[in-house]
Amino acid sequence: MQPLLKYGNDIKPVTITATIEWLSAQEGGRQQPPAIGSYCAVARFSLKPDESWSVIFQLAFHLRNSHNRQISRGTVRFLVEHAPHEYLLNYHSFDIYEGPHLVAHVFCSK
């Protein structure tokens, strides 16, 4: 786990490993995962449902799990410096949205 480093009154930006479980199109999600590489989305965390933060993923690969769900692996970080970086260290999961649509669940590895 990366240490919580402070600079000024903010926690230093962090990048963590993430597993993304995509909702199917029938569930209101995407037709297919985004291309390998950079992908920006809006994150919402369960204990702060009224807050939304932009995140950027570096997607490394896609696969299907044992339940035939599309899964992606990569890293994630907040897009802006003044974001609550401690969320990525303290939450085990969060959801990502494209516009008003929930498209995936993200599971954090520290």
C-alpha cells in the first residue's frame, strides 16, 4: 500500500491498481469495454453518493471472468490535484458513470 503523504493540507495524489467489472448493455452499461489505454470516467463512492469526481484509468487488458462478465485491469487516479485522494486508499470499491448511466463497478487493490 502506498503511504499517505501530505503536502500542504492535501494528501499527495496516488495511483492504484484497479479491476473494473463492466455492466452489460442489457444492464444499462456499455456494449463493450473501452479500448486499452487511457479512459476517463466519473466516479461515485458509496459513502459520498452526492459527490462525483473525474478519474482516469490506464487500462492494461480485458478478459471475461467465470460469470462471463467483461473485466478490465489497470490503474486509476483522480484527474485533478485537489480531489480527495484518500478515497482511493480508503475505499475498497466505487462505481463509474458515463453521463447519468452506471457502467461499471471498480475494485481497488492497494
